[in-house]
Amino acid sequence: MSIQDIIEGKKQWRAHLARVKALPPDYQIVYKEMQKYLFKVGPVGLTEGELLPGIVDFFEEGVAEGKGVLELIGSDVAAFADGLIKDSRTYAEEYQESISGDS
């Protein structure tokens, strides 16, 4: 990874965070909780993928339609996040395999 790649990645992340900050406060709170949860249990390559930007897209659409965040995702934020990553390989799975000797 070159320095230019790192700089570009930081620019993209800052732009992403600016989009999150433009959301209404209730959406920001839910997004940040989902982000924390996904960083703990989420899929391998979470930061390189389209999952987090996709969540922001979805939230922006909800705001444009005048919906509250819980109308979009339901009252169980973790269950919603789990649904997003249900078919993804997670760090927890990799860890379990490493300690059990599976490859």
C-alpha cells in the first residue's frame, strides 16, 4: 500500500464521516452504535467494503422520506446489523478457526 493509497483512504473516510454528521441526531446515534458493533463482530474487510457507505445511503433515503431511524431498522439495532452481515465471513469465525486448528 502506497502513501497515495493511504491518503486517498483517509479522504474517503473523512467524506464518509461528513455524510454521517449530516444525518439527524437519532440516525447518527444508531449509525455509531452499529459501527461499533460491526467493528467488534463484523465481516473481514469491513472498512474496504461498501457496507458502511451503504448504511449511510439507506439512512439518507430514510431521512429524505421523513422516516425515523427505528421505522427503517426496527427496535433491535444489533439484529438489523446481524442481518446485514449474515453471509459474511467474520473475524470471530477466523479466530475460532485459528484456535481450533482449522484452516
